[in-house]
Amino acid sequence: MIRTLLALGLAGLLAACGAIAPGYRDRSVIIASSANFDPARYLGRWHEVARYPNPFQARCAGAVVDYAQGEGGEILVRNTCLNASGDVIDEIAGTARVVGPGRLSVRLDGVPVAAPYWVLWIDEGYRTAVVGQPDGRAGWILNRDPVIPQDRLIAAREVLDFNGYDLARLERSISP
């Protein structure tokens, strides 16, 4: 009888642990994407300034992402992983499509499922952007230049905080 109760208790505990989604944001906080997002202005090169740790970037000290307009209306995506010296150590390409204001569905080559990437904020000059996933599994601060001005970094961090992200777990990327 005691073994049965212990087994049921352990099974319940494991089920409860499985129900907790991993991520970096409090999912009880409403998250919003940028209503004024202009995909054409978003195209070009972005440097990763900060990120939440994720398995697919485990070896990257920094990253750049390039967005270009595809012939069929899709957005071409190329993520480049860099080491601390700025050398390319990995690349992955894919496509994105706009699925709503400030919302992209990104499918990377070799990855069977598309991922939602929401532009949570972008400054008026399209120089700094905050991108996240609604479930909080990933998030990035991107900037057109490798070095971000302090005022825009503060603003980007405030956007992450407002959208329920845990700022203590945000990591600065290395800009070669």
C-alpha cells in the first residue's frame, strides 16, 4: 500500500514537472508584438547583442542574422554563429513569413517545425529590435551595429521586462 502511494505520488510529481514549460518569461504576463512593424525596413543585417541561452546557440559567443526578400514574397533568413574572435563556426538558413503585425513564422533548414518569432519592439530608426518567442523559450536583443548605445540597450531590456522575461537570465553576446 505504501509503495503504491509512493509510486502514485512520484508519478504525480513527474507529471507536474512535465507540465512546467521551460522558458525565460512568466507566461502569465501578456506578450505583445509591435503593431507598427514594417518587414521591408527589417531586412538586412542584425548583430545579436544579448540573448537567452538556447541549445541551438550553445557554441556561439555571438551571432549575426541576415534577412533578405525572397522571390516568392517570403523572407530569406541566414543565422551565422560566431566564436569570440568573430570567426564563423556555423550557419543555418531558412525562410520566414509574416503572419501578423510584428509576427514571423520562421522555418530553418533541417528543422521540421516553424517557430514563432515576435518583434516585441523596434526603435523608430530600425536600429535596435527585441525579438522573442511567446512561450519564452528564446529571446534576443538585436542591433544594426555590433555595439549598441546604452540608451537603446536600456530600452530593449525594459521591453523584455515588460513582456515578462527574466532579465537576470539574459546574457550579453560577445561582439568581435
